[in-house]
Amino acid sequence: MSAQEPAGRDQTTGGDAPVATVERETVSVTIDGREVDVAAGTSILDAARQCGLSIPTLCNHPDLPPAGVCRVCVVEVSGQRNLQPSCAFPITAPLEIRTHSSRVAQARRDVIGLMVSEHYGECRTCPRNGNCELQDLAAEYGVDYLRFGERTESGCNLDAFGPSVVRNMDKCIQCLRCVRTCNELQAIGVLGVVGRGDSTAISTFLGLPLSDVSCINCGQCINHCPTGALTAVDNTDEVRAAIEDPTKHVVIQTAPAPRAAIGEEFGQEPGTPMTWQLNTGLKEIGFDKVFDTNFSADLTIIEEGTELLLRLYKNLVLGDATQPVPQFSSCSPGWVKYIEHKYPEYLPNVSTCKSPQQMFGALIKTWYANANDVDPADVVSVSLMPCSAKKFEASRPELTDSGYPDVDYALTTREMGKMLREQGINLPDLPESDFDDPFGTASGSGVIFGATGGVMEAALRTVIEFVTGLKVEDLFTHADITPVRGFAGAKYAEITIPDTVGPVPEILAHLVPNWDWLRGVTLKVAVVHGTSNAYRVMEDIKAGGKFSECHFIEFMACPGGCIGGGGQPIPTSAAIRAARAKAIYAEDAHYGETGRARKSHENPAVLRLYGEFLTDGPCGHTSHHLLHTEYTARGTFIDASARSTEESTC
Amino acid sequence: MSVRTPMTLASVEAGAGLRAAVALDPAGVIASVRESGIRGRGGAGFSTGLKWQLAAAAHAPEGLRYVVCNADEGEPGTFKDRVLLADLPDLVFEGMTIAAYAIGSREGILYLRGEYVYLRQALEDCLARRRSADLLGDAILGDADFNFDIRIQMGSGAYVCGEETALLESLEGRRGEPRNRPPFPVVTGMHEAPTTVNNVETLAWVSAIMAKGAEWFAAIGTERSTGPKLLSISGDVSRPGVYEFPLGITIEAVLEAAGGAAAKAVVVGGASGKCIPAADFSRAISYEDVSTGGAVIVIGPDRDLLEVAENFQEFFVDESCGQCTPCRVGNVKILEGIRMLRRGECSVKCLQELCKLGGTMQIASKCGLGQSSPNVFLSIVENYRAEILGRTPANV
């Protein structure tokens, strides 16, 4: 068993990434009179932070390469006539640095004042009011009046017609964080800089709306934007209207990642889980039922694990080339749209399983509606997701197999924070309550879906037990499959199936005759998060590299997986994502300690579902109809003439 | 544009400098260039010999080093590089070849200003002639270890691409925007390899230095500003054109020669230069006093200096790359201020804020463009306060 790192630069993991340990000389610098030894190449900003000094920044973000463009973080450096950007100035020789002087103070105030002057603020009505880096800087650095004036007219530069991301360039201060996020962090490349001088602007190709270019709706640009220039589509009013409509039965499913993060919307430290308080809060808002997406995550594992075993059997034993290996996971809608755009030739590798959100939606409008004698036309299916791409996914026309959209509204963690606040609810103050039946109980495997590696670990727990007849605990302490955990951008692991295999479990008996063909086989798996890492891995696969030999690869579009999703509270950083992941793994461990199921195939509600409704078993006819889907080869060129005549103006 | 004075460079024979260079070892060439005291003719005034020494000493992965000639002559009021490229291209390419020998480079690129595309064919012909004369290409002057060739890449009209790191970005196929420095191009330049970026005129003078000797060059000019300098003189003069003067010459003498003795002010260094009032015409054109890449724009007695400032400022508002805040937004604010001054609507307090802003732009902008863009405005405010203040809408 081994867990290895592929070669190449890890784009997504930021500060806590395992960095190659190269012997580097240290340099002694004096910052504001304090002496500190730093590794050569350390930025002045990092060195200052190491000795407890604070330098204001704006264009700098721990997830992104330094740009040095906003000029807020300028400092005095000995031997330099001009001020230097502390984020982008590497220390290679002993220096004396002053982070605060009258020249620095004047420059910072001017620079922030200039940004304020080009920003069409409308602070009072801005979605980022109270959580805006420009506001904070203006307050802290003496922007006491509008020295350089302010914009009084909108540039009519609003792209609000897409399914997920709203771009309001009136609020853009050109820090280039979205551009670097889209190009460097995520390797999508739909945002770039056009024009020059005072016409400089952030634009898509030909200025098309995001919905008409190969944007994957991951929303990382939103999470990395310092102002309100990038936000997510807001569906809270529609949801509220449905709740108030007495003819509607409004149910909500909540995913694990928002539960680990929504506390941040209420001033809690990152990594403070709010699962049970949230259940109470959602009832107070007026949802009729509150369900746990982990239920359908467990269901996904059964379906996707079965699909994997079937795919391997057909491909490796029967030689069926229509079932290519490796199988790619399909839970992340950002990743799905990414591969539809960038590698459509690999769509046959993508699991046909719908994501947990959509599986749940399909069951709510069929099994649940039927069992509770509700007309599915009157059911409003809402989801709480960490994700802006889930909004697009919910709007996919193919995800309507029950005759109705699986999911009517996908809300982000931020939207839910807003709904709760509007209701006067302070989430941490609420009592705890449980999820509603019939989907009440989930397993620990469903919980860890929220972190990178979670889908893989959940799938392995089930696949290993299906095939070997052993307990995962016999192979991995506490059933923690640690080789697939952690934040390396692309993790590779090998798991060897023992020579003795078990009998085929009853639930799969009609699909494969036996497991003899898996005796002693080394399962090769990989876990990838952030689409820049997906790019590296897909190119490796195209070139016939190590990843092409994998059997199963988990791909998540966002850095850190769902916990770092584009619908999560702002700010984000590697440290914040790690804290959220910790909360998620703690919840999984808690399931074990309290005697609850930690493996998807042990989830009693899922077993009941197969007994009562999906009676032809995993990957059977009913499940194929409701729980599986197909994909659209999109390519990177979008036919602009085919788009609607609606123009993107305000 | 007329060449108004005899050009020393015209007397330097093609090939002479290169032959003299290869008679030395590369370190000897660098030593000789350092000894001449020549500093960058593009305006920044960095020691050419030191630049080459740093590029030669920098770690070069795969042994790659680049010689880039900055022929993106875009400073308003400068046109002396155009004359060199048109009349003496051999000396420019020869300077690049000498640089290649000195730092150990196999590839050179001439980055040619987009508007100079009409010169391209003649330059390509010159390169072909030099290849067939063994002055370029494989085994230069019969030395099997000396292989170096030059290609021409066209710019596309962005002023900022004259800034060396923006030029490198453009050469690499990206948007022409200045990079953060350090690292400097001599260490991490084109494709992250050590790169020397030199101005057209600098490279031409290097050919002359090798041909005529470092002592000859060092004997001209002042102690810290050696050698002759080409100036592009334009504006309110009777004899505009390209002039050659020893560095250290006074503005007065320059004006005398060009027929502009009645000038009210002179903008030395182009749009990013300084506005020198008549009272200071005894100052010298040199790196230690009034530094210039070559542009001398003469302002006649009847000119409105605010109109001059507005003209320059409009240029910067258009030509800022838009990357950093002080330059992108600051130039717009200065332009608005100049227009307010012209209308008599700028309060003294507002003017004070603008001057502070100009100071911030000088010290906090990312590159030389932003850092120098408020210079003309600030020097006009400093020297002509009475003329620009106190206007009422009626006087405009």
C-alpha cells in the first residue's frame, strides 16, 4: 500500500501543503526593529507575519500566486528608493524594512482612496456589506473623505443571467484575484484582462456572459473576490415564497460541508459544526422536512461502487471497451462541467451516477411523495450546498427523471446564513434536533463526502467489504483509510485485495458471478481536488502516465473538496479548509464512537430503500431511470450565435 | 527627421567592433564595456557592463541566456533609435552580437516597435548580409564555439512594452505588463533565463566602444556620464531633429543649436521626463543632473503649460497597462485635476491632494511608467504655480 505524490507543482493546497524540503539558506532581516531569520525567498509579507506584524493586503490571497498590483501592502526597504510590495518582494539578502512610516501611510491611504474612487460602491445594498475587504481597509487606513471622488453612475456592467455566478463589474477594483483564481488556481481560464489604461477591465471571451463561455460555475472567483463584484445567484426569495405558499410541501436536504462551515456566518471559528442546531433553524424558517444529504451520499456509494465493480468486471474480464477504466467520480458538478468542456472524449469514463443532491431530489419526488401521499407537483425540493455549481446542476434539463426537476432550488451556505439572520436567528444559540425520517440516519461515510478524498474513502470502505467479506477495520485502524486523506493536490494510492475473496453479497448477486477475478489485484486509486490538479491528472492520463492505470479517480472541482466550495462562507484559505475538514472527519469518528453506521452499505435507511423501492437493486432498472444520468460533450467553443437574444446589460 | 550633427557612429565600420571583441575573452569584453563607463541610453542609466556581468554570472538552466534589443522606441518626443535602425542597423546588431559573446548567448531578439514595421524588411536584409559575412549565425568569424542568431519580433503598439519586463512578457506571448522585480531580467528574464535587455543606442555605442576603445568613449562627457548621446529635439525650435552631443552639455547649448533659445521651458525625457523652466537652462543633460533617454521637447513662450501637461497626461491615461492602482487610477485623477485647473475650478486644497497623489504614484507604482507619469505635472506645479493657479473660467 502506498500513497505517492505525482510530480509537478501543487496548485491548490496553499500554506499547509507538503512542500518539497529543499535546504535553503536563511537570511536575517530587521522589520520595524525586530530581527527575524527567514528562509531565502520568503516574501516580506510572510516574514512580517512571522514576527507578529500586520501589513494590510488586498490583491494578495494565500491561495494565489502574488501579483503585486494593488499596492496596498507597500513598505520601506533599505536600499530601495521606492516603496516595495511586501507580498511580491522576496528576501534574498539582509534588509531593513519599515512597514509603517509617513510615506507608507500616505501611499496606502492614496491607493485605497483611488480604489474607492473607481468602485461604484452602493455599500448599503451590497451583498458583501460587512464582509468586504475594501470597506475594512478604507476604515482602517484613514480614507476619511472621498479625496478622489467617487463613481456616481453605474457602468451597466452586470452579468446576472447565468445559473450560478453573478458578475457586477461596477464593484470591481481590478485586484485580479478572480483572474488568478480562474487561470492559476483552477486552470479554467474564462476570465482575463482586456484593454489598457483607464479602459482596463476583467472580461470573458468577447465579453460574453459566463453562461456562454466554458465557465464551470465552481464559484472559486466568488470566494476569492474581496468585494461584491462576484456573488452567487440568490434564490432565497423564491424559497421563502414557496415556504409561505400553503399548497407547497417544502423539504430541504443539507450537505455535510455547509454544516461544518455555516457557523462562520455567525462568528464561530472555522471547523465549528452546526449540524444539529441547523436542523432546528431550518424548521424555524418553516421547512416542512429536513433531510440529510448524507443519506443519498450513502446511496451514491452503493450505486457508484457497484458501477465500479461492474465496470471493472466488464472491462477487465469481458473485454467490453465501452466501459472504460478508470472510472471518474461524478459528485462534483463543477468537475462534471469541466470534463464536459475540456475533455469530452473522456465522458464515458465518468460514472453515470447522479450526484447525491440529484439522487435525493429524484427520490423526494417519487418514493417520498408517494409514501407520504403528496402530489410531486406540490413538492418543492430545496438543497443546502457548499456550492455555486449545484445551482447549475439543479437546472440541468436532463435531471428531471421523475417528471419534475429533482431539485428546485440549491442554496449556498452563504444564502442560508442570510435567511437565518433575516429570521433573527443566531444559529449557535439554537437547541439541537435530529433529521426527519424516512431518510434520517446516514453513515459516517456519507459525512466525509464533504472533504477531498471522502468519496474515495467511502467507496473503498464499501467495495472492500463487498469483495473481501472482511471488515475494513481488519485492514485499516478504525476503518480510517488514511492514504486517501489529506490536502495534496493529487493523491495516488494502491490497495491490494487479499488472495481470499468473499462471496458476492446478495444485493449484487445478479450482476457478477464471483470475485475470483479480483484475487490479489492491486486497486489503484487517485484523489484529485481543484481543477488545476484535474488538468494535470487528465493530461497525465492522455499521455498514458501513472494515472491512466488507475481504476477509480475521485475528482472535486474545488480546492479541499466541498468544504472549500464556491458557496461557502468568505474568506477561504488552506487553514480554514483544513479546520472544516477536521470537523467533518470528527463527525465520522463520532458515528463510530456512538455505534452508528460508518459504512454506506450499513445505512439501514438505504437498505430499506432497496427493499421497498429500488427492488431490482443497485444499477438496476429503477435506479438507472432515477439515479443515473448522461453527460453533454460541450467543448470549449460555445456557439455565440445560438444564445438567446437577451443581452447582458442592466 | 533630419540628422543635424555629424554622427560619430556613422564612421564606425561594420564588423570592426565585433572583431575587436572576439580578440578578447568574454570577461575582457565586459571589463572593457565597464571601463568605458557607458550607461543605458534608454533613460534608466544602468551600467551596461554591470548588466552584462550579472547576466553572465547568473545561473542559466540548460545554458540558455538571451540578448534582447529594446527597439520599442515609444517615449513621446524620441526618434533617435529610428534613425539608428534605418541608417546604421549593422551597429545595433553588432552590439547584440558582442553582448552575446560577452554573456554566452545563442539567441537574440530585436523587439521592434509596431509602428516601425516599415523598417523590418531592411533590418531582415541586414541580418541576412551579416549571416553571409560570418558576422552572425553559426561559427561567427570562424569560431566554432560562437553561435548566435537574431530574430525580429514586432511589438503591437503598447507604450508600456518599452519597460523591459513588460517587453519580456510580450515576447513570451502574454499581455505586455511589467513583472515584479526582483527577480531582475539579468537573473530571471525571457523564459526565466538570464537576459540582458539593452536599448538600440546603447548597443550601437558598444560597437563603437569595441572598435575605438573604451578610453576614447570614457574621455567624452562627464565623470559619471561618459560618451556622446543622441538627442531627439522637437517642439518649438527652428531646427528639430536628431543631434549628437557629449553628455554634460547644458540645456542652453542644446537650445542654441536647435534654434529654440526663446523657450519658456523644456521637457527633458519625454512624457515621463521633467519640465525644466528657463531659469534652470544652465543645468546639464547627464545622468547626475537632468537625465533623459533622448527626448527634448521645447516649449515656446506662448504655450499654456497646463495644455502641455494635459496632453502628456492623456497619453498616460491611455498607455498605463492598468495593472497597478496608482498608475491606472492615479493618472485619471491627475488628468481630471489638470482639467479642473484649466477651468479655474481646482482649489488649493485639491491641488495639494493631487501633488500628494503624484508623490504616491512616484513611489508606489509598479514600474517606471507609473513612477514617472506624474513628473511633468509635478514639475509644472512646482515651477509655474502662479501661471496655473488663479484661473477663472473666463481666462480659459
